[in-house]
Amino acid sequence: MSIKEMETKARELQELKRMREELDAEIEAAQDAIKAAMGDQEAVTAGAYKITWKAVESARLDAKALKAALPDVAARFMVTSTVRRFNVV
């Protein structure tokens, strides 16, 4: 791929990301409107759609608290990984 083709593809990528941001905002607005209409209800049937909005509990490790309370134990279980970050600015 030539530099000119790469520039064109980068421009296309930036436009697609901009479009995704707009679409994400529209999706969030639609979800917020439905949630507001549901109020405290966890499930609603709207025509062909069953819409649910339920509380879900999850348990996660508080790594910051573990490091503060037991730094030697936390250090023994630390895993290092390497990733390549792709960015177009």
C-alpha cells in the first residue's frame, strides 16, 4: 500500500469512527428513552419485543485494595502482557 493509499484509508477510518460516535450517541439516547419509560419495571413487552432492564450483581477483585493490604501477595500474582496500540491522529 502506498503512502497516498494509506492516507486515504486513514481518512476513511477517521470518518467511520466519527460516524460510529454519532451512532453510539443515538443508540444511547434511544436506550435512555426506553429506560425512562420503563421506570422501575424490569421487563416490558412492546409489540414483538420483550425489553428487560434488570439489576445484575457481580463480584470483582479490588486489585488496588489488595496491593495496599498485601503488596507481597499482589506482586506474586501480577501478570505482565504486551500489546501493540494502534492509533491514527
